[in-house]
Amino acid sequence: MTSRRLTRIGLAAVTAVSVSLGIATPAIAGVDDTIGIVPRPGVTQKFEDSTPALEWEIRDSFNNYTGGATHFLDGAELVDGTFLWPYKSTATDTDGNTVVQYGGTVNYMKYCEGDEPVRGGCQLDLTVADPKIVFDAAKGTGTLYATVNSRVYLTGEWLGVKEVAFATLDFKAGRYNNQTDTTTWKSVAGSLLEDGQKAFSNFYTSNPYISSLAFSYPGKTELSTSGVNGYSLAESIQLPVEAGGSERLYALSDGSVLYVTNKYGAGKGVVVSHNLDTVSDPFEFVTNDATDTAFDTATDTLYWVEPKQEPAIAVIHSAPVTASGIGTATEVATVEGTVSGFSRDSSDGTLGVLHLLPKIEDSVDDYPARFTTISVDGSKTTVELPNETELYPDVDTEAHYNEVYGSPYIFGATSGLRALNDGTYLYVYDHGVPRTDGTVPGALPVHITPAAGGAKAALVEAFAPANKDHSHSFRGIATDGTNIGIYNDYSNSNVAFLKYENGKFTMPYHAAQPEKLVSIAGMTFNSQGRALVSSAQNYFMVVDPSTGAVLQEASLSGNMKGAEKNLPLATIMVGDDVFIVDRREVNYTDYAGLQRLELPGADGQYNPDIDVVNMGHTPENTDSTTTAESVDAYLEKNTLEVTAGESVTSDKVVFDETTTTDREAAAAPEGTVFSLIEAVDGASIDENTGAVTYAAAADAPSSEITVSVKVMFKDGSEDTVDLTVKVTEAETTPTSTSTPAPTSTPAPTSTPAPTSTPMPSPSGSNGKNIFSGLSGEFKGGSLLALVSFGGILALIAGLFHFINTTILHR
């Protein structure tokens, strides 16, 4: 089922009409049921600590976003930030699946009218009860069922009370222990199914993960783990470095990990131990924001490019890296012009540099391209590359800005140059190439052969089917020298796998709309030639590049939003473990984070160290995040203007859930309190909404005032929002010395028009709206006080037209 969100204008119209005309949501069974708000009759409410249990917090980001659940009933308990559900029974269905039934009820009632939540008076009312796991351990697949009762946002429709297929489960990343008479599973990944999405009002269609499951049940599940080697999330941390462009991860010889990035030419890095328990102080280096870095694992040496302006040259530097950071830099070589591609051939240590020379006046080519190889002894060889018309004889030069070898104006993206397995290089920079026949297909990758005789570059024609119709913005590239993955940026859904053998390219797989290979945040290849792919949609995959089939999948923590930006190469293998870069947005700033995934040991998915999950269990929240990591506080308008002697008030602080691709403007998580970080003369704050009022003194000069707001969440985490107030000095009114005009004779007194009395605010206007930024807010008095009855009819007619043209026919 595909859901579409109303636009802000359309949704505001719906809200205005509904509020002003007093349209009530029809009572449906779910609103009349008491599930989730009172204990169910005949259901045990308290279980012994020894009772086996399911540990599942539903969705960690949702808990942080809403401030957590409201009611825990029927045996369910909140323990150390997650939920425990008591075991009820085990059975085997007709298909041979194991069926494990758990009990308990968890309810969210948020953004309600009045001081106490009442069913029917809350914009968010979601109940999840009696989770049931149906799975085939040998196949590693399963389904999570649950009884739900949910008020669907926007429509007010109630979904429930009924059992639904809530999420699909993937056991391949899970670990189990059946050493005793109890079987326990841990790190079982899940993804919302259609009815699970409906329960969340289809809010998570772009990122449907659920928190991973751990559960125990009596009995012993026997499982052969041969051939099952799923990864599972082990640790996740935030790094003390802002995320930037050209993000790269490298493995040091001792198994630790180097993270480097750059922002506007300021290179930054940090070294992290293999288990993510030690992080070095950040270090900096001057680099080219448009290209890349390279690394030699054997010597732990980092290479990078520094641009110089007059004359236009690029300096290649190197420096040793240790656990404490970067050492003294050494100049390796220089090349002419601007570097648009930089790579290192790991087989012999040669550096490959693609660079653009300054434009020659009246030249067909805007920027002539050269390729320089730099050997380990510092010697370099530069060759001239074929121009645009040699590679594309049918190019329409009048309509084309030549970017065959990149552009000198790329900012922040990892370069598309990679070394192959035979001293040659592949360069990917997709863009529209207009042809003389009027078509504009995408640019093909360029195979650069600096040591070959004759032409030093040629197009990879095998890639043509992937972008024959138009450019798909293919810019990302990962390779082990033989296997090649090419993908595009952001949330676009285009990916291709090539193979390079004996100097020939083939393309076994490409897809414009793959089911899973979307929002790619990083890619690498393992020793079997499988692609290891991380997605900004919070999952990790092992992929067969010959077919595009996802062979294994694991859940990542809820911090991947935005990790696909700038085409990072931020997924690598270090030993048998996989490291993935994520992003932690705090107060408009993206910080880099790091996650480590591990393979099973010699016993496969069996792990005797896993503890039994029971109602007295203390959970391990590996994939949990704080509220500050899950939501981003901001002001939609963060700059206000005021004249001296007057005052101005900002809008309330709103919030974006960082695990979704859309930017929301939602109400504050439950329990959020706002305060001023430092007292500012004339500034005050509403501690419930974060709205700042600034009263400028009558004699205030023209100036800019910054008011910083602390956002304190219920779990103790914090965020900060800054408001800028521009004060304009009051105009001085000159004293008048002229004779005043004679007072005119007043006109005959007439009866004044009666002053209209504003309509009272609609019932429930003090309720908080979880998605208020999506719906818009009707500001001012009642709609009936502003328009005539005919105007209301016109508005209704316009609303139906909007729904018909904008929603039903989209």
C-alpha cells in the first residue's frame, strides 16, 4: 500500500474546516475499547522475575520522539528504557514454524486535550499488545504479529482492535543460546509490514525498521548454522568530529579504524580502537574539499591533496597515523591545475591523480585533463587524456559544458576515481551528455589506462544500459579491483554492478528501482566478492553482485539518516568485522558516528554467552539512542526583527525525527522543558513551548542579539536552538513648531457599528499536535468569525477540489 502525505496547505485547509465547523470523527470500535488504558479482565498483571520474556522496545526513535509510552499493562514492564513482555506459550503450526506467544500491553497516548489523556481526545493513541513471533529458525525468517489499536493521524480512523502482521523478521543477524532448557535469541532484525505501518499512521514508510528483538522461551531449538553467517550490530558510538564531505574509513595495521573527512578544505580525522572503546583527539590537515584521501594499511600512511591558487597547482602530502592521531606531513609531489580524482593502487602503492588544467582560451574543451601517476619513490609520469569529442564523437559541443573528467567546482563529494587490478583506473562522473541527435543520455564511466600505448582513456560501453535514457547521477563507486559497484547519491534508487577481468568490463546487474539497494551510504567487497552495503534506511546487506540479490540483512542503529550524503566510502571491513559511518544531528550540526558489526564465531550463530531474557532481566540497549540523537530541535524562523521600544515573539520550537527522510516540524516530545542557556536582557521564554519573547529597550541601538535556548528532554539529554533578533534603532520624531491646523467641525454623530465578539477557541485547541508542522496551524480566531456562510461553502468546495485534484489523482 502506498501512502501519500497531504501538503501543508491542503492539510491546513482540512484542519481549519474541521475545527471551525465542529466536524466530529465518527466513533469506530477502537475508540470505544479500553485496551491499553485499563487492565484487561482475567489477565495476569504481574509475573515472577524468572518468567521468560521478550525484550522489545517497538521502535527506539519513536519512544524518544514521543517521550515514551504512557501505560504498561497486563504484565508488560518498562525496564531500563526498554520493554519486557511476559512469555505465555510455545506451539508449532501446520507449516512447521515455531510460534512463541507473549503477553502484555503497551500504550502511547500523547498530544492530548486537557491535563489527563482520555481516549478519543489524543492525536496519538497507539496500543500494541500480545506480540507473537512465528519463525523458521533454519531458514532465518519470521513474522511478528501483535494486537493493535491505533488512531490514524489525519483521518481520525481507528485501526483495531485486531491482531495484525506487524513486521517481518530476519534471524540471519541473530544469535542464539540453547545451552539450558531455554532457548534465547538476540539481535533479531525487523521491518514494518503494511498493517504495522498503518499503526504508525504510515509515518515510517521511508524507513521501516523496528528495534531489534531478544527473546527467550522454554525448550531447545536445534539449529544447524552451516552456511549462515549473518552480521549483527555489536557497538555504536558518536565521534567528536563533525561529518563533512568525502568521508572515508581506513583500517590501521593494528585493527583500529581511521575516520577522515573534510569541510571547505579543512580536513579532519580521528582514530578509534577496534572495539570502539577508545577515541583519539581529533586532528586537522589542509586538503582539497572536492577530492579524496588515500591510505596505505601496511605503513599506516595517509595521503591527501592540498590545493594552491597562484599558480594553480595541487600538492600531494603524506603523514603517518597512529592511535593518537596524525604525524608530521611530508610533501610527496605536485601536479598542475585542479585535482578532480585521487586514488591509490594497493598492489604497488602507486598514486593516481586526475587533474584539470586551466582553461585554454577558445578551446573546445573547457578544462584539458591530465593523469599523473606517482610511484612510491616519488617519481611521477603525466599523460594527456583524450578530449570530449574523441570520447563522444556525436556530442553537441554547443549545448554541453564539458565534465567528462569532472569539474573544478565539486564540493564535498568523494571523487569517483578508483584503481583497478592491473594498473588502470576507473572514473565515474555521471552527467547529461547532449548528442547531435537531440538525445541526452548519461555519461559513461571512463577507463583510464596511463601506461597503455595510444589513447589513454576510453568509455566503458558495457555500462550504457544503466543510463541510456538520461543521467541517473551515478557518482558513487566502490571496487576491490575486479568487482565494481556504482550507485548514485541521496535517496535515488539506481545501482549497477560491473566486473573487470582481463581488461574487459561486463555489467551483470543494474536496476533503476531496486527493492532494497536504495539510499546507499557505503559499499565494499569481501573476500568472496560479495558486496557489503549499508543503507541510510537503517539496514546493512550482503549482496550478490551478479544478481543484485540480498543474501543477508541486519538492522543498524537509528542514526543513519543523511549518511548517504556526499557519496561516502564509509563502509569497510577490518578483519572479519564491518564498520559503518552514521550521522548524529545535534542542533543543526551533523556529527559522525561509527557502528561495528560482527560475524558469528566458530559456532556460527550459537553464542553461549547470551543470557536468558526474563522479567527480571536488565536489558542491553545496543541500538538505543537518546532523545537528542533521535530528534532535532529547531525554529522554522530563527531570525526575527524588532524596533527599539517594541517586542517580538518567536514561534514555538519544533522537532524533526532524524530517522525519517522527510523534515518534520512536529511538537515537542512529552516532558520536554525549555530554558534560556544564559540570561539576555529583555528576553524571556515559555518553558512549555520554547517560544522566546524579546522586548527591546526604547533607547536600544541597532544590533543583533543571539538568544540561546536549552532543550531538556525527559531522558536527560539536551539540544540547543539559537534565535537571532535584529534590533533597529527607533526613529527620532522631530518636534513640530508649525501652527496646528484649525479643528474641523465634527460631523453629526452617527450610531457606531457594533463590535463583533470573537468566537471562542475551538475545543481542544490547547492539545499538542505530534505532526503540527505537517498539518499547519490555524492561527487567530475561529474561521466562522472571519468569513461569511457563503465563504465557508466556498472553502468547502475548494477543499473537495483540492482533495480530488491533489490527493486522489496524484
